Amino acid sequence: MKINFYATLRPIVGGRTVELPLEEGVTVRELVTSLVEQWPPLREQLLDEHGELYQHVHVFINGRDAPYRDGGMEATITAEDVIDVFPAVAGG
């Protein structure tokens, strides 16, 4: 499964796009858990003290923010889905 990263997350994972060997039907929550297991420094960037995705972090599945999709973080992902992970960014 290919995952695209943006901004400050790219140096942590070592590039723009990474591929993880995840099974078909994995949930968004399982995806985030796998990312944090593969790259432990992502934990502080993506998850709060309760292990929940920060509100200012966006995991897009096919261009739609995961928490706002049907099923939210429990929605399943297919190998064909386009996954993008954005950290909080600010600027002027």
C-alpha cells in the first residue's frame, strides 16, 4: 500500500512516498498504528496522549479527510486508494 507524506513528515519516513505491506481491508486506524510502529518518531507528530489522531493532522483517503468519511477511523482502505498524510502546517 502506497502512502504519500508531506512537509515535516517526509524526513521522518525518508521520502515523499513509502510502501507498506498491509493487507486489503485494513482500517485507517490500523494504517496509522502501522505507520507509528514502522517509524516511531511519527507518534509524536500524529497522535495525542490518548493515541488518537490529532485534529490538526489529516489522513486523506482518495482526497477525503478520514475522520469525515463513512466509518471514520474504522473505515477500510483498499490497495487502490490514494493515501495522503499531512501534518499541521502554518505560515504566512
